[in-house]
Amino acid sequence: MLELVLPNVARRAAWQESHREWGPGQHEDGFGVGPNDEVDSVEGFGAWVDWLHSRPGHLWWIVDEDAVLGGIVLRAHTDDWVQRVGHIGYGIRPSARGRGVATWALDQVLKRAGNLGLAQVLLVCRDENLASRKTIERCGGVLEQIVDDGRGLARRYWINLTDRRSVDVAWENP
């Protein structure tokens, strides 16, 4: 059964298994791993988890029993950073993609964003990321524009939370 959990050191082994699956140098939206974060040692991992809890916004790991399938973050404020990267970012480990996990997680976080009083949220994804585009559109995303953000083309979507209906998601558990 899928659930969103706060990052915690008790899930270190499961998180590291997921992290290894991405491979070196891969960008992992939703995990909050920076290029200088040391997450391999027990101490480094603990310090990183503490740092995640100190950051503005809400970050959850997407888990299925003992497996960490990905991460999702909600930035419940609006500033220049959010205008560039969006209120919500997520990433699903390669072996869990294509099963509805991202759609389920995004739907859950959209409910939470509405409960926090946000009327609409911005999501941004790479233009070539067809899976993310479909996920956002399935959850009610309306394309605002496609922009060149200096790293290539990015799609900017808005989701209105005031009259949004939850998505019926049947995710596949192999």
C-alpha cells in the first residue's frame, strides 16, 4: 500500500537502495539531494535527514511497505525559486515508473496543498519528459507556456485547487 512518509533515518537502507537505482549523477526530484550532500555514511545520512526537516516546505518519501519508490516536495510559498521550479517536484525510481505511483503521490500532495490554503499550484517539468507531462495533465494541470529556462525547454502548468476533483488512481504493484 502506498503512503507518504516523512524522511527518517530508520528507512536508510531502503532509501539507499532507491538512490543507487538512479545511478551516479542523476537528478532526483523530490529527494532533495544536493551535489555536496554526503548520504553514504550513517552520520552523513542522519545529518542530511535533519537538514531536510529544517528546510521550508514539505518533503515526503513515497513508500510501499519497506520500499522507497520516490520522493515528492511541496513548496507552500511563492518566491523566485518556486516561480522557476514549481510548487511541487517529484521523482520516481526507475523500477517503479509507469505504474501510477507519481499520479497517486501528486494527487495526495495536491489535497494537502489545498488544505494549506493554496488556491493553485505551479508545476514545471522538462518538455521532453512525457511521463511527467501526462502525470501533471492527469491531475488537472493546464499548460501555461513552454519556456527556455537556460537548460532547455520547460513546460509550466497550473493546477487550480479550488474546484479540483481527486484523481481515481489504480497504481500497479508488481
